[in-house]
Amino acid sequence: LGYGSEVVPAVLKFGMNECGLNRIIATIDPENLPSRRIAEKAGMKLECIYEDDGEPVCLFAIVSDANT
């Protein structure tokens, strides 16, 4: 239990450092508060809430520090 809070930061770090990604996004159901908290704790920021097929979706993103 609780693997998400350990895995997400590692995956983000891998994506940025090993794969050279500048930006990583996650889409999360607005009602999924545990996943939203994990994304925020990992440094992701809520950019917007939009509708996909009539359902609301939260778009979280993180941008590499290398770009600043």
C-alpha cells in the first residue's frame, strides 16, 4: 500500500533525467483525491480542468528545471 507516492517521483525523475523529457503530464479524475495529492506531492501542478467525452479531467504537469 502507498506505492504511488514512492513510484511517481521516481518515474518523473527517470523521464526527465534519463529520457530527456522537458514536460510530463498526468490526467486524473477530479474525484480521485489520493492521486491528485500524489501528483502534487511529486511537484506536479494543476494546469486546468477540461471535459473529455463530457467528463471532467484534471490535467497536471511538471516541467524540467533544465529549461529555466
